[in-house]
Amino acid sequence: MDLKRNNLDEINIEDIESFTVLKDASATAIYGSKGANGVVLITTKHGKAGKVNINAKVETSYNTRTITPEFVDGNTYANLMNEACVTRNKGFVFRPEELEIIRLGLDPDLYPNVDWMDVLLKDGAWSYRANLNLSGGGSTARYFVSASYVEDEGMYKTDDTLKKDYDTNANYKRWNYRMNVDIDITKTTLLKVGVSGSLAKRNSPGLGDNDVWGELFGYNALSTPVLYSNGRIPALGTGNKTNPWVSATQTGYNENWDNNIQTNVTLEQNFDFITKGLRFVGRFGYDTNNSNWINRHRWPDQWKALSRNPQNGEIVWDHVSGPSDMFQDSGSGGDRREFLDLLLSWDRGFKDHHLGATVRYTQDSKKQTVNIGTDIKNGVARRNQGLAGRVTYNWNYRYFFDFNFGYTGSENFATGHQYGFFPAFSAAWNIAEEPIIKNNLKWMNMFKVRYSHGKVGNDNMNDRFPYLYTIQDWYRDGDNNRDLAGYNWGTAAYSNYYKGIHYSQVASPYITWEVATKDDLGIDLSLFNDKFSATVDYFYEKRTGIYMTREFLPIITGLESKPRANVGAVRSRGFDGHFSLKEKIGNVDMTIRGNMTYSKNEVLDKDEENKVYPYQYERGYRVDQEKGLIALGLFKDYDDIRNSPKQTEWGVVQPGDIKYKDVNGDGVIDNGDRVAIGATRRPNLVYGIGASVAWNGFDFNVHFQGAGKSTFPIYGKCVFAFRENDWGNIMKGMLEDRWVDSETAEKLGIQANENPNAPYPRLTYGVNGNNEQGSTYWLRNGRYVRLKNVDIGYTLPKNITNKLHFNNIRIFVAGSNLITWSSFKLWDPESTQPRGEEYPLTKSITMGLTVNL
């Protein structure tokens, strides 16, 4: 299991032999502190004795976005802005003649109408992947060697005039390599040497990928032209915001390099000559990771067209900023990791009795090696040490018992709290092996009922040495961005200072292991010669001693920072399962498979500040539970406002504004009425179903993925239209069926809509504090179903491949994320991102070829 330490994204999928997920305490106890959140075991391929086996695979993909947000055009935006001003009793921003200029495109310098998505985004981009591996060997030594290349082109358009100098697009390239060598030193001694690594290069625009995407959500069709007619580069006046084309093509570029190398040496010794079934495995690993980045930035000469001179019609210009020469900054980071893993196991059968025992010692050290600064803590390695054991027994493969323990240490805790003992056990009964079942229900291959209970520890925390005080002789005045000597005695305005030392970090000497107590009850079923198989698990976990900040401390204590402690507790429970049905009809092989997981958690304990009402605490609710107001629709008229609880906490309300529920019954709508709303952004329910068919060399696979039981809020500059006046955008469909009062409708000559259940409140120019409150009004359902993967392949007949001197040739076409069904249409629902400003997932069509020699 030689890849359990790595980032999955960095592994070449063609190198993987098997992939195993361990979740229950009995299975993960032997992995010590790494087992609290489950364990993913990846075994990479090794060579086998025989002639050289060569495999090659090449594929190319065309990638597009699953959902590309669409925004209204300039004419629509201008009319909506006028409407927003009228509802605030302000004058029109755009006169009728200006609206006509925008509609006809008569003056694109002062009245542009730009489709920024079309200007900046390609329809799609290409990806390329290639892999080559060789394996083979003899009776003494075997090898597996692989190399792969990945390239993903960016989806932003670029300025062709800059191509010879540098590339501003977002793109990614990665090279992977691996070598696994197995050597039989003796008949009972095996030496394994593994070396693998990756080199990755990521390129992005000067402001970064997500910054450019965020600009698209703030820049509307009227903000500025792409370029002025005289070639000058525009800048938006407020805050000198830069248009997306400038951000993506004129601000330089970023270049990041990541270099990762993993090595491990394994010695396996068979001790059958001492006692049958005795085996020793020793493994040492050394990993090193280095990253280097260089950012080369520049700012172009930027202008803003203010108006036209009434005498000659020429544009009056504001020179917003002058050009800058290219400047750069750079940096690096890195770490190294050493680990030692010693395992002694014994496995033996005595007629119907089968016994096994394992003792495992692990030692792990990870140290930051580059850019550690002056803080001595950054130069101290994170170390773990553990001793674990397991005893297994089964009688006639009918009754199974496992006993496990882990005694694990972490140097991040104080002496006396560094080590934790975490036991676990499991029991199982294969009912199908009972004689009465075995003799009468021969179609039942396995019917196993199992139960496990145990504890695992977790020391994963960002803080280093929280049991120590950090003493400083200065104080940071955050309001004025300066350092002050002395100690602040609790005034929020930083006004009382006395010279001397102070504690910037209060010691938490009793910090220790976070403990997860896990129970799992499961059933494994296999029927009809393994044609049908299924697994169902009910799981329950209570996690105590969660490391978090202590909030229940008054300011009178004079602490600059609040201490941390093991004060949290969370309960999680749910079920998961999967099934597979295989059938062969003539030359057709068919498989149907499915999976489902449902989970729910609850905060049992958390150190919180005192609240006025019980529902304001996080205790009793889900982790990351959304809190907000309960919306009752929109105010119908002024009588509705007068007859409702007072609602002036966030400004004066008008008809068409959101109406909230008075939860505590005090006659006033304020923060005391915020309650738990909706679910959480992380779905409680995930599921999938797929099928495979193979016939005469053709193969077809399809898989659907779904999620549900989740909600997420929406907000931001593309949701609250005109919040920042002329900075912001409006998505198509967002304002359909919005509230429009009859008076505004009459002034503008549009259709009135005074429906109190309208999906969008009245438009507002500027901040509307009432409507922007987090509430059920802005919650959206996160459920979706997606055609995740589909592929069709054809393997050439043997008589053809043999003539070509190949063992196997397969061509295929595949697709991923092709179709998404969701009630939420504005951006990809899987992201659950409230602002939509996260670069969307991609869907792709892939063509490929695999050959074996």
C-alpha cells in the first residue's frame, strides 16, 4: 500500500492496481492517527515474471463549462437601473434618448454594450493525456516503469499581440513517472524499491484565474467598452476596477511549478522456517515536495471617457492611471517527509480454526524546509509515533472476531498528553455457512452480518504547540496598521496601552487527542454464484474533544487571543450501501450497479458565547448549519407594513421588500429572530447508478451521480442588483417576475407585479440592508442529478491485432458531466458557491486509444 501518503490528484490513474476505502474503527485502528477520518489505500502496479508487457494510452478531450452564466445586455441593464432608481424616488440614470443610443449601438465609447462572456471566454479548450508503461522480469527480479503527460489548455481568450512574449491564459501541464522494482534476494526475502514523482506547471493571468472570473460577475455590459475606439484601455472609475479583458490579458502572468518525489524501500521476510505463517514487512519512505512561483505583473495605461465636448463632440478623458513596467515577485515552499513502518504478522489455520496476529510500529516526520521565516516553530518537524496491534480469529469462515488497538503519540501535545490508547473490536457471522442454509439455499453464497466498535484518535490541527505561551513585547494595532509596545487591557478602540510584555497566545496545557468513537452495523450479501452482491452499513460516530476556540470568555479577562481547548463534540450517523447485478445472456455481459450514502450530524457541545435565545446556539444543529431570518414573502402595501412587527433594523422598508417572521414574539424584527434555516451546503444524500454492457468487442458504460438534502444561499454583486450602484451584473432569469409596484410600472410603461410571493423583491439602487439579510428567501435547493460518465469502446478482434503484432487494441469515446438536471439554473449546483464566482466544473468529450504489446 505504497501511496497512502500522497495527494490523489497527483497520482497517474494508469499506475493504480487497487483502490480501497476503510471507514470503521476496527479497520482503521491499526493506522493510528491517520485513521480518524478514514483511510484510502492505493496499491500501485508491480511487474510480473514473463516477457516485456508494454501498454500505451493516448487521449484528447474537448472541454466546455457545465453551465456558463448568462448576463443581460446593455439595454436591459439600463432599463432595470432606471427602475431601481424610481423605486428609491430618484431620477432616471438614463434618459430615453440615451436608451435609444444604447439599443442601436450609436456611441460605443460612452454607451457600450459588451457581452463580456463572449469577449473573454472560448467556447471550449483541449486537454491531452498520454501514458506509457512497461513491466516484466524474471524469477529473480521484476519491474514496472511508467511515464505520463497531462496538459489542460485554458478557456480564456488571449491578446494575440502578446503571444511571442508570454502566455496569459490559464493552463496546466504535469509529468508523472514511476518505477517499482521487486527483487528476490532469497527464496524467503523480497526487496521492493519504489520511486515516483510528478512535475507540474500551472500558468494563470496576472490577477489569477478566480479573480478574472469574479470580474465577469461585476462588470456589466455598460461598464466600459473592451477598448475605446482610439485604442485606449478603459478603467471603471469607482475603485479603479479593471475590466475583465484587461485583467485576463494585460496584467502579466503567474507561473507555478510543483515538484514532488516519493521513494520507499520495502523488505519482506517470510519466517515460515520459524513457524508457519510468520511474516515481517519493513518499509522506509522519503518524500520531498517543492513549489516555486514567479508572478510577473504590469498595468497598462488606463483611461475613462467622461462625456463629449458639446462644442466639437470629442470625448473628454480622465487619465485614471499611467502604465507600469513589468515587475515581478517570487517565492518558494517545500517540505520533506520520512516515515518508518515495521510490521510483524502471523496467519495460520488449524483445521476449522484460523488465527492471525499483527503488530505494527510506525514513525512519521514531516518538516517544512523552504521559506520557514524567523518563527522557530516553522522549522520544527511534525512527528507521530505509534504502536498498533490486531488479533483475528474465525471458525470455519463462519464466525469472525477481530481485536485491535492503537497506542499513538504526537509531539504537538504537552508531556503527559502526547499518547492515546484507542481500542476496537469487530465480530461477524456468515449465516450462509450455517449447514441448514448451505444445504438448502445453495443460491446464497454469502450472507454476513457484522458489527464493529472502537475508538480512533486525531491530532490534525493547524496550531503548533498550543500548550505553550507565546510572549511578545509589542501589540499590533489593527485599526491603524502599526505596532505598539505594551499590553492592551481590553478596550476595543486600542486606547489604553502600558509598556511591557504580553501573551499573544495563551497556553492550553491540557490539549490532547480528539477521539472518534465509531459503531458500524453492516450486511454483506452475495447470491446466485455472485451474480448479485450488496453491502449495507449503518454507522454512528461520536467525536469528542474537538479542538476549537473557547468563546465563553468575557473581554474583562484581558486576553488578546482566546485559548483553544478540546471542548467540541459532534455526533454523526447514517447509512451507506452499494449493489451490483451481473448477468450474461449469450454473448452479452451486463452489469447494473448503484450506491447511496445518507448521513446527518449534530453539534453536541461547543464553547459558545451566551445567547439570549436557545435557538441561537450551534448546539443541537448540524455542523455549518445556515442561520438566518424566515421570509414571509414581500410586503404587499403600506398597510401590511404598519400591521406587521416593526422592521426597521436594516433601514426603512417599502412595499415589495422582504417581510420576516417575528420568531421571538417581541414585536420587532432583528438579529434575535435568526434561526436555523435550510440544510447545509454539504449534501446529506449522495447516490449513483450505472450500467455496463459488453458484446463482441463493444463495451458501453454509463454512470449517473446525484446529491440531495442540501441548500445554499445566494448573494453577491450579481444577485443584489445595483447594490454598488454601477458595479455589478444581472443574470438572465434572475429578475423575471420580480416585484414592480403599479406607480413605478406606470412611470416606466412596464407591467406591474405586486405579487407578495414574487421570486425577487423590488429593485433598489444602492444598498438595501433589509433585502440583503440572510434568509430563507435567498436559499436554493442544492439537489441535482448528473450524467457523470459515459463511454463507448471497441476492442479489435484478435485475428486483426495479431497481424499487427499487438496483444490488444481498443478505441473509445467518453464523456463526463454531459447533462445536469437541477431546479437551480444560474450556475453549477454542485459547487454550492453562494456568489457563483467560482470557476465552473467542466464537461468533456474524450477520444482515445489504448494498445498492449
